[in-house]
Amino acid sequence: MSETLSTGSLKTLFRFPFRQPGWQSRFMVGSLLSVANYVIPILPSIWTGGYLVRIVRQTVRGEEPALPAWDDWAR
């Protein structure tokens, strides 16, 4: 648990959304939902929060962080 945060690890964290194919559409859906949160306060934040939980669970399991597809809206 004594991991240090280096500039290399920060670069990896900030670059992971842009490394996989199809990232533009996934990023755009998330951005639109985030903007819609200002118009409809509750509903979009539920979906974006669930999406962030999916990314955190991937990382906790030791998988490479990646943007999952927006295919499971009910989950």
C-alpha cells in the first residue's frame, strides 16, 4: 500500500480514455450526459455515476483502465 504517485502514472491515468478505438463516441455520450445534468439534474448523473463505477471496478480488478461501451443502461 505504499505506492507513490509519479508523473508516469499520472500520464497513464490521463491518457487511458484516448488510447482505444472508438473512444470518440464513448467520450461524446459521457460529455452530453454531463451537460444534460445541468438541464435535468438527477437522471443523467445516475448514468454517469454508474459508468464511473464500471471504470473503477475494472481498475480494482487489476484490468487495464478503459472506457466501456454505453451498452448496458439499466445496470
